Amino acid sequence: MALACLASGVPAAAQDAVVKRIIEIGKTDNRVMHQIDILTNRFGGRVLGSDAFENAAEWMVREYKSWGLDVDLEEAGTLPVGFNRGPWFGRMLGENSMHLHFVTPSYTSGTKGAQAWVKSHPEGLGRISNMFNRDGGSEPPVGIYVPQAMYDDFVKICAPIKQIRPDYPFEINLREPRKRPTEYGGTDASVFAVEGVPTIGFMTDEIKGYDLSYDEIWHTERDLYNRIFLSTQSIRPR
């Protein structure tokens, strides 16, 4: 994403230097697993209405501000009751013992925050060139779909990406035109798409054979730190 955000007016030599620096930081000072370690192993489950959710959100704001980013934490809504959930499990004992897997009927698509932001900042929507929404499992990005008008530019922009890890392919593909949606879907990107904001996103795939099934892991008790670490072996916690 950062590679795609470089201003076109910057001289080519300066652009090359910035791109090289971005790649260097990604390889030598990557904070991804550090952040995930704190969020999953220290804060743990971060359900809405819990202290863990509030504390994790405030920590992320401090983390991003320490990088020099302009970050705001805004209220998206309120819950009638809050709760802190500790460890819980179920198990049947006896000759045929087994672990029980159960869920509560409380899940809704995580678009409330996006909806609240769009309603609170209508004046800024026209200035958003693209909303990148990384809403998936821990599979790595292996390509991107772009409109015909942007194809040649993205081929040039993404050229350095192919040199970072030759064992991870990255392809630029054409996206066919589609109608502007009129209803929200199950992902934050749909909220912005309804407002006419471009939502070009990355293709992801687990090409290393770790069998990290999106349907098995995502939003389940199997969505654990060690399952992420399998597909990011080149990134170490700080």
C-alpha cells in the first residue's frame, strides 16, 4: 500500500530511495508480529464491551502516534451492558471424552465502526483515493485486481514487490467494471463502496501448504497467534 501512495510529482531517484527504504524496514524492523503478540497474547479476546477491547484500542492509538501517524479514536456506538470474558471451555468426561466447541448467538458483521465513520465524515469521502481493507486470514497477498485505466500504472508500482520474496508471486490482474453497490455487505469495504469510494483490494492465498483454512480459523477459537506465525516465518516478534 505504501508503495502505491508515493506522489507522482516526486523525482524518480527519490521514489526509488523511498521504495528501498520501505522494503528495508519491512525486512529488518517489521512490527507486525509484535503488534499481534500484544493484541492476542497480552490483551487476549477483545469483544465489544470489554476492558480488553478498550485497552487494546487505546494501545494501538499510542503505537501509531509513536510512528508519527495522525490517528483519532472515535466512538461508534454504545452497548447497554459491558462484560469481561475470561478463559472458558467445555469437555465431556467418560469413556468417550471430547472437547466441546460452542458459540454464542452474538456475532454481527464488523461494519459498525466503518458505518459510524462514514456518517461522521461525509466531507472527506471524496478525497479518498482508495480504501484498502485487509479483511481475511493470515494468507499473504499474492496479487491485486485493478481497473483497466490503472493497470499500466500498477504494473510499474508493483514491480519492486516481486523482487522482495521471489518465492511469493504477485500478479496484477484486470477487474471487470461493476455497478456501484447500494447495500452494505459483510465487510468494511462495502460501506465505503456504497459511498462511491474505490475499494481495490489484494488477493491472498496460502501458497506454502500450511492449510490455514479461512473458514476454519477466522472468527473462531482457532484464530490463534501460532496459526498466524506459520505463514510469516520471516517475521519475528520484537
